[in-house]
Amino acid sequence: NVVFGLFQAPYYAFSQTMMAELSPPGFDNMAIIDKTGNNWQGFPFLVALCTSASLVIWFGVDVTKGRRDAVRWANAQRGHPR
């Protein structure tokens, strides 16, 4: 949480601010709307994007192995053999 609060959250805030600064007034979120002519079409796109990312994380990330590797790395950094 500390790392998120110090590094990730400010990045998100900065990126959102920059997008707001660079988008012409009244034309926010227009990329999907311009292609389809429908305001609602952006939502299924975002749901599909989030779903695909979730599937990659759920099925592509081995949490047990990652946890074990993290402990092994931390011990190596501290100078412990295991």
C-alpha cells in the first residue's frame, strides 16, 4: 500500500490530468464514439479489455511460484542461503 500510495497513485493522477489537458473540450472519449456513432459502445470495449486482462492474470500468473521466488530472492538479498 505504501508503494502504491507513493508511486502508482500519483502516476494515475498525472496521466488522467494530462489526458484531460490534451483532450479538446467537448471531445473527451470520442475515439470509440466516432467509429460507432453510439455512446454506449465504449462500455463493452472496456469490459472486454478488463476481462481479457483478468483472464491473463488468473490463468497466466502462478502465484505460488511467484511467492516462492520472492522469498528466495529476499533471502538471497539478505545473505541467507535459502
